[in-house]
Amino acid sequence: MKKKDRFISLMSDFGFKTVFADENDTLFLRTALQAVIQLEHPIKHIQFLNNEVTPASKSSRGGRYDLICIDEMNNNFIVEMQLAHFKNYVHRSKFYALNRFDTLLQKGDYKFNNPLPPIYIISFLGKNIFPQSKEYYHFSRLKNQIGETLDDQITHVFIEIAKFEKTKEQLITDLDKLLYLMKNSQKINILDEIPGELSTEWIRKAVEKLDSTKLTPREREQYMRMIVHNAAIVEEKEETEKKWEEAMQEAVTKAKAETEIKVEEEFKKEKLTAAKELKATGLDTATIANILKLKIEDVENL
């Protein structure tokens, strides 16, 4: 592996699982969640949950969370990493959030008269999904038409990392540091080169876990397999989306052409009706054809 690639990207599946989903050391995850959600209290404990999304029936949709956990205050966190472009990603976020909501409802005899624990679904996105917005951090809850919060039990957070452009000199908050690390972890050459702004325990421990020179042979093999697998998935998704876009464009073009033909046929039909009426008045065929821009034979056949 080249020197410049010594540290594994935190945005890769391997890097994400190694740092975010380390059940033996949750300091980074707890600090990251605290930074993203900006909770009033520090998160002291995290419990990992089964990340399988169990379908309600044989015909229902299932899935797998990248990471799901709860803290000591019973806040539910679903953390997703999406590198490739995912059309309509917001629907996926809703699916995961509502699936968790349904799971919480199934626990006990719930009568909708007791508050449910909060659900936070946090999505780190490699590709932008909100092209009209200049913001990289999107925090969403159910609100009314004047912006008043109607329900704060489910919170969606979408972070478009590509839009984060702060330099190391501009890093102030833990969220700044988190996003800077996620975007630039592969650019670090040696551990001693971590910028002073990032020289905190939770960041340094994360970078150490991303050091490819410290991987065991088995971990290195898993890492390389994951790289190949992810590249294949991204290529397949991009090819599928390209075909979908081409099919949609073809359908639009075809529909437009068919509409134009139909309009032209209806217009000609109306002109022939007018020609027939003019012909009944005794007006000569050539004049009628010239006025209505029709072929003489079309007028003659009326």
C-alpha cells in the first residue's frame, strides 16, 4: 500500500466499522453522536443493538442498519454511511426510522399515551442529495407551515460531507473536527502530522485504528476484499442509475414525440373540418388548400 494511503478512509465501510462500531471502545462514537445531535448531556454509555431490519411478513421489506445503538437515556441512534449516489435516499431514511418506531410500539401494551424514546437517524453522505441547498448539515423534524415543531420523537440528520469545506485552521466544534477527519483521514501521512486542532483523545484514537500498517494479515485481507466488493457495488449502482436515467430520457422523448404527433393529427383534423365547411360554400379547392395550408388532394377528397 502506498505511503499516502497509510490511513484508511473513515468513510469506507472498513473504516466506519472499525472506528464507529467498536464495541470495546465507544469514545469516538459517543463523542461523534454528541457532536452531531448536540444533546444537552454528554453520552456516557452506548449499547449496540441488532442491526437487522426484520420484515413484518414474508412480503414485507427487510434490511440492515449500518449501526444502531441506544444511550443511557434511551435515545435511539441509527447511523448510516452512504458513499455512492442513492436516488431518493430520504425515503430510505424514513423507512429505517419508521421501522424502528414500529419496533418500539410493539414492546408492551402501548396506548399512545406514553412518550416514546427519541429516534435519531444520522446519515453521512458521500454524494450530495440536496443540490439546491448550500448547507452541508440538515436537521429535520415534523413541523407545521410556520415552522413550529409538531413532533420531536423522530429526527433526521443528513450530512453532505462533500459540501464541508472548512480548513484545519477553521475547526472549532467537535462536529467540525469529525467532518474534517471523515473527509481527510486518508491525507494524513504519519500520526505525528495530525493537525493541532484535531489533537484530542477521541480523534487520535480513531486515527490509530485507521493505520493500515497495524492491520493483522486477516484484517488486511478483509480490508482488501471490502474495497473490491464496495467498488463493484458502486459501479453496479452507478450503471443501474445511468440505465434508469437513459430509460427515463427515452420515455420522455418518446412521450413528447407521441404528443406532438397527436397534436398535429388533431390540428389537421380541425383544418379538414374547416375545409369541408368552406368547400360547401363553393370556394374553390386551391384557395381552401392555400388558406388552411393543406394539400390540394386532401381537400379534393372531402
